[in-house]
Amino acid sequence: MSPTLALVGATGAVGTVMIEIINGRPSVPWGEIRLIASPRSAGKRITVRGEELTVVALSPEAFDGVDVAMFDVPDEVSAQWAPIAAERGAVAVDNSGAFRMDPDVPLVVPEVNADEISARPKGIIANPNCTTLSMMAALGALHREFGLRELVVASYQAASGGGQSAIDRLYGELEALAGKQVGVRAGDVREALEAAGLPVSESPFPAPLALNVVPWAGSLKDDGWTSEELKVRNESRKILGIPDLKVSATCVRVPVVTTHSLAVHATFAREVTVEQAHKILAEQPTIVLVDDPAAKKFPTPADVVGEDPTYVGRVRQALDFPNTLDFFVCGDNLRKGAALNTYEIAEELVGRL
């Protein structure tokens, strides 16, 4: 009998992308697909695999008979309801940050550590943060061959990582500044936004994002680090199984709607060449290698948005650091960074139930 899949948060931004992914898969292993959301969204009709389904309200009974429940909801909702789903017999695959660092909850990227799926004492599997995920397929492949030891990362994160309000803010800023001679002296971008009724004090960003970059993503943590930067460090260690991995990250918000990019400086235990790295990366089914310096070919967010694979380019051997590669990676933060990886975990689970 085919397993039953539930999607919690079916009407949200990531849930909508999840449904697009399910509809686009050539073969889907599920029997019934159940759409679950808040009571205010209950009763909505959404077409999945050619069948119009009715969204049901989130409740304990909604998980009865469910084998796998994917959660695309805020942390506090997952923290309350994922354990309930597990108690009702489902395996909860959670896209929030509620369980990522729980030692009894595996943090999974199927290309890297699929075997962790089998060990789930709480009946919950966590999906990593979208920034970490954007580089993990490439790092996992290189780590298996050369042994990763140190990691320095600068992220260039899209506005959509901050939710719909952040996307709307970026569009509003771009419209307000279009055709104006701004960005040529200190403060003129802020002044133009104030004049357009878009004061920075009302923005989800701590500074103007249009015509700018903002070296801040997440919330403030100890010693000046942000939550996003600590996620990159802690989640990379857990996914790769390297608890003492040396990691330093700087997370930057850029005026891009969707697709995170990262500049990665990775040091390995063994000697590595660009040619070897190219071969390994090109062999990975979920990586697209775009790296032709002479032709100025490399990945950019505008070319990668809407794509499932991770794109890698600008692979170089560090000039002053032994056994070290520098490269640039792009990944759609709403697809592989959220919905797709969650769904791939669910698909991987089917053969292990």
C-alpha cells in the first residue's frame, strides 16, 4: 500500500513551492496526499497531481493514517505540532529551525548524510537552514574525497530569505529609487526612501537594501555574531559529521529576490587540485558546474533562480593556503534551500519505513 504524505503549511510560501515540486515529479511514491494548514486556510481547494484537494485544519486527528508529515511552518508551530505528528505515527520532516540542533534529531541533506535518516528516536528529521544548504552538496562531495578541516564563508543572501514582507520591501525600494540620481553621496538613498514613505525604521532590513548590501542576516547573538552566521557553523558541523570543524561566516543580505550565493574558502586534510575538484563536482547529480574563466562563465542568482540543482563556479586553488579551494556557489533558497530538500528527505524515507 502506498504511503500517505501530509504537507503542513500547504498554503504558505514554501508550501506552495512544495506543491509545485510534487506536481513536477515524474513519479510520486505517495498514495494519499493530505494538505494541512491553519484554521483560517481550511477549506481552500488546491490542485495536486491533477486532483483538487481540500485543505484541512491543523489538529491531532489530521495526522491519523499519515506516514510522512512535512512541516513548512514557523518554529513555534513546528515545536508544538511535529511531536504530535510523531505521536500519531507519522515521521515528521521539519523545515523550521525548531529541532536542527537537537542531538536526537538528524539534520539531513540526502546527498551528504542520507544514512542519518534511519536514526530518528523522536520520529523527527530536520531540514537545514537555506544558507547552509546552498553549499552543502558541494562541500559534502569534496569532504568525502579530501577531508574538510576549515571553512570560511561569506554569504550573499536574497531578500526572500526574510519572507514575503522582505520581498515586498525590496520591490518597494527599487520602485521608489528608479530613475533617481541616488547612491552618489552618503545618506541620499535613505533620504529618497524617507521621501517615498519608506523609512528604514519600518523595514525588515536594518539598512536600505536597494543599491546597497547589508552585512546582517538574522538576529544578534553573543559577541556580535548573528543567528544566520552561527547556523552556518553549527549546522555544517552536524551535517558533515565534523564536530570540531573550524568555521567562520559573514552573512550579507543583497538586493536579489531569490537565490542565495556563497563565496567558500575550504581547507582540506589532503592535497586537492582544481582539476580533481571539477571532476568530483561534475559527477554529482544535483550539482551543475559552470566554470570557464576565459569565457567569463560562472553561476549568478539571476541564472539559477527556479532551478533545483546547486550551481558551482569560480573554483580556484588558494594561492597562499595549502590544500585549500575557493569557489562560488548559488542555490535557490526557496527550492533546494527549503522545499526541495524537505521533499527529498520524505522521498528517501519511503524506502526506509
